[in-house]
Amino acid sequence: IERATQIARKMVTEWGMSSEIGLVNYGEGSEIFLGRDYQTRTSYSEVEASKIDAEVKKIIEGRYAEAKKILSAHKKEIETMVEVLLEKETIYADEVDMILAGKSKDEVVAFIDERINRRKEEEKKEKAKREAEEKKAAEVATSSAGDYVSSLLKEAEKRKTESQAMHENVSHETEKAEEKEPIEKPAPVAQPKPEKPAEKAEQKPASATQPAEQKPRKPRTKKIEEGSANKVAKPKTSTKDKNDQGTK
């Protein structure tokens, strides 16, 4: 009722759907705060407000009478619809059209069951199809991986064979070259003997604590001239003997 009243008031005040009020937009009044609560202040007089209320009431009562007339004329279809809803809880546009076309409850329920079974079969087929596609994709992925691995193994075997053939060719050519031109061994080269380093006399520095060793002096001998071997050397007289002789 509240929703019907709102729609009817908009039809009168905003949408111009009343012959009595005409094409005038009265709209909704503004709210003002007075004391303890908000109140709506309208921009039209009380006379116009009473006309608006009367038009709203007229529209609601007219639509109610029309709805009652329609429901009374289709009472049998409404009862069939109620029975179907009590059994199936939900009906769609197809079932409503069947009921309005005069179909019985059993026919509508059978149609609903058939549709449910058909939907289940479609879901089952779709699931089987999806599983088959997933299985096929897995097989393709596995086969692709196996083919890729086998191709890698073949390529590795091919490279190994080519490498062995190349090695055999090189060895064969080397053997032929050795048979034609024997390789002469080079004569051994005489290596020079390393020279011994000159021995240097080690000079030991005289330390402050130990005095240097002095070589013993040889006694002085008077050279004897040739031809005077028979002469007898006279003993030398010291200075002291000369003085004694002078004193004497």
C-alpha cells in the first residue's frame, strides 16, 4: 500500500498524469526543523493539497478495483499456480504461460520435471565432454613432452656419431702423414754447466769486546852480504856502553 501510494502521488504531482491537477509539477516540499521534529513545508495551498490527496486516492482505488476484477476472472489459473508453487516452490515464465493457456497442474509439473531431467543430462554431457577434453589435453601434453625428449636424445646421438667420425678421420690422416714422413727426433742439446760463484773472503768485523788477533812477528835477521860470509860481525854497542867508555 505504501509503495502504491508513493507511485500514485508522483503520478499526480510530478508526472502530470491527473486530469484534475493538470501538467503542473508540485514536487515534494522542503523539510524544516521545528522544535522536536522535522516538518514538510509545501509550496502550494491547502486547497491544492486536498485536490492532490483526492486524485491520489482516486488512482489507488481505481487500480485496486481493476486488479480485483483481473484476479477474479482468472481464479482457476491462480489456484493452479498456487498448487504448482506448493509442489515445486519455483516457476518460470514458461510455466506461467502454460498455466494462463489453461494447462493443468499435472501437465505443468511434468514439464518442469522434464526440463530438470534435460538440464541434468546436458550437465552430465558437458561434464563428460570437459573430462574428455582435459584427458586429451593431458595425453597431448604427455606425448609432446615424450616427443621432445626423444628428439633431444636423437640429436645428442647424432652429434656423438659425428664427433666420433671426425675423430676417426683425424686419427687416420695423422697415421698416413707419419707413414710418409717419419718424424726425426731432435739431437739432444748440451746444456752449459753452471759456473761456481767466486768465493769471497768473508771479512769478520772486529768487535769492540774481542780484540783483533795479531800475527806473531818474525825475528829480524841482518842480511849478510855476499862475499862477507867469513867476516865476523862485531857486536853493537849500545849508547849506554859508549857513555861508560867515555867516562873511563
